[in-house]
Amino acid sequence: MAQLADLVAQMLERTRAASTGDEASQPRRTESSLGPLPPGFEPALRPTSSPTNDLSPLKGYPPMTQTQPGDAARTADVYLLFAHEPYYPGDGTQEINTTLVAADTLLHPRVQQPDGARIHDRLTQQRQPGEIVPLSTLTYELGGGADWPAVGDWEKVITDLVQLVHAGECDALSLGLPAIARALITAGPQSHVRAFDAGADEVLTYGPTERAAVLAEIDAFLTCLVAEQNLWPGDGLLPRLFQQA
């Protein structure tokens, strides 16, 4: 994992060096590199009474039975990534400030509804299989946040998701992202983040390329984890919403 993080950091250094157009300058490692992303994966224990047959080969939990015309445009194998108030899962543990859950966790009955189902509907439309979608990407797609009221109370839904993870009623990938990486995730896909490097006495700018690199690194961790155990969204999930034909 450390090698993967170092590879991402080197790639970002090369990107910044190329963007300056100064061929005489050499790529330089700085203290502002994104650094490693601790996995912090703590899968919840499934109840022994959970169904074990008719499991979806895609993610390892019972699929919804409804089929609707709009379902063809939906991708079930999607993840929601969101930042939240930092917390420490135990004494001596690392700060957790960002969480990733399976999209279907939004359908959990302990998540405010129908807000969670509406966000799920937006999250799973026109995505790539296995795609990690930051909450800020949804905000960008919803008119920069202007259309959130028509979808749901995202703040309440995120609060409910964090409580669900704390209660062990779903699986989650818990991350303690470095400051720059977290800022990129909470910014929109076209946004830029600036940070002052005191050692070099210069301002460094991070943008869509670096944001994509952070998501790629998280995806690499996630891929390793789900290869051994799929993310469980919880039990008693509500039916999905469907677009009208």
C-alpha cells in the first residue's frame, strides 16, 4: 500500500513539473504530497440469520426483485464516498474523516427516507461498474447544489450513514485521508485546491488530475478488499426508486 501511495505521489509530482513548462526543472518530492491512505477497513458482522441463497454474484447480497424500464440505465455496483466530522474508533487509533459505503446502503431503513432512496437513484444512474462517486460529484451534477432540495437532505442522510457504520449495521471502508486528499474529495470534479509549501516558499495547486489520482488509489484499496469480502449494505433494505419510462 505504501508503494502504491508513493507511485501516486510521484505521478502528481511529474504532473506538476510538466505543467510548469520549465524543462530545466526536476521533479521534486515535497511534504505536500498526498501520502498513503490508511485502509481502516472494519467489516461489520452479518447476522447469522441473513439470507445466504440467491446472492447476487456482483456484490454478494440479495438483489432487489423489481424490474422497471429505467433499470437499464442503472448501475448497482457503485460506491458513495463522503467526508464527515473526524472521529477516532478507539484509543490510539488513527483519525477517520472519510467513509465509503455500497450504494445500496442508502436504502437502509435507518437512513432518512425517501431521501436516501432518492440519492441512491441519482447515484446509480449512468455510472461505470465499480465506480466510486464522491458526494461532491453529486453536488456538482445537481447544479452545484442548487437542486439538492428536490432530491433530499444530504446532510441528514450522511449523518445517518455515519451512525449506521458506528453501529456495525453495514460494511464501510473507513479512511483517514491527508488534508490535501480530503480537500480534493470534498471539492467538485473541476475544482482546484491550493496549498502553501513553506519549505519551498511556493503555492502548489492541485486539480482534477490529482483528484482522479486520489480516487484511483482508494479504488485500488477497495478492489483488494472486495476481492475477499464484498461490502455488505445492511439488512432490510427498502425498494429502489425507478425512473419513469
